[in-house]
Amino acid sequence: MATQTYDYECYKDLQINDYILKNPVGQGKIGCVFKAVRPSPYDILACKIIPEGKLKKGWERELQKVIKLRDIPNVVQYHSHGTKLDKNNRPFTWIFWNFIEGRNLKEYIINRPWPLTLAFVEDVAKVLLNVLFSCEHEEIYHGDLHVGNILIGNPDARQYDSKPIIWVSDFGYGVYLYLAVDLYRCHFKIQLGRCRQLRYDVQ
């Protein structure tokens, strides 16, 4: 299925609350994502834009899921949402999320800005299993877990010897995902043991 294209100019430089939409940083089937900047005090958020007619029934479930995972490490957090008119006076829904400077897992594997090591593979497995454990505890399911929704944040220059940071985003509208339960029910050490047996070219 072809990726939806958007008229970015009808959103660029719009102000939402104290934030100004700067440049698009991603897009999906139902919306696009802008980097949103607040000049003072300086702050950056990700703003998901969903044009009129693209919202699906039950879309609020994604927000409810993430709210239940407040303060859980490695989960991209929700801030606020609302509606607004674009430059052509067409309504759209906006949602503010944490802004992650980096790329998704699919782009990471293709471009490899850092070596694709076994330690990195284990870090991804640990983060996913920990987040899915939290989901199981809250009786929620990711609903849309794939390489495009696993984000690899750039190392934090403020911290000594920082590594790329794995984030889980876009929990979707779905209420069940077999991968979530299957991964959680597998013993953690068994999963890592399988990872250590992988044979692949990392050059």
C-alpha cells in the first residue's frame, strides 16, 4: 500500500498553544508528524497531525493506553491534544508527544548510523519485553508493534558514554496483538539465549 502524501505547507508555521510547527519529521497512513518548537521557555515536542476524515473510531484508545504507562521507561509519552483549522480552513486533530531525535528501527537497520551489534539487539529485546510486561500488567496491548514504531533515539550528549536509546511509540487502536503476549510469556533468559545464537553479518 502506498504511503499517504500530505500538503505540509498548510500546517507549517501554524501555532498550537505556545508551540510552532516547524518541519515534518515523519508520516504514516492516517497522519504526519511535525517538530513543534516553543520559543520561550525553549522546548520541543512531536506533533501528530491527523486531517479531517482520517480519524478512526476508537482512536482515543491509543491515548488511554499511553496514559496507563505514564513514567514507564522507554515509552514515548503523550502530552495533550485538540483540534484546529489549517491554513485552508480545514479541520484537523493534533496530538503532542515527546520528541525523539533519531530514526525508527527500520531506518536504523538500513542506514546503520552505529554498528549493528549483538549488544544493540539485546537492548532492543530488553526494552520491548519490559514495555510489554508493563502492558500485560495494565491489561492493554500495543496493537501496532512493528519496526516503524520502535524508535532509536540519538545518544544523549549530556550523559557520559551514552548509547542509542530505544523507544516504543504509536500504540494504535488495536485491542490485541499476539506478539505482545507471546514475547511476554517467553522466559527472558531464553529470549536472550536465542539472541546469542544468532549468526548474522554485522559488517
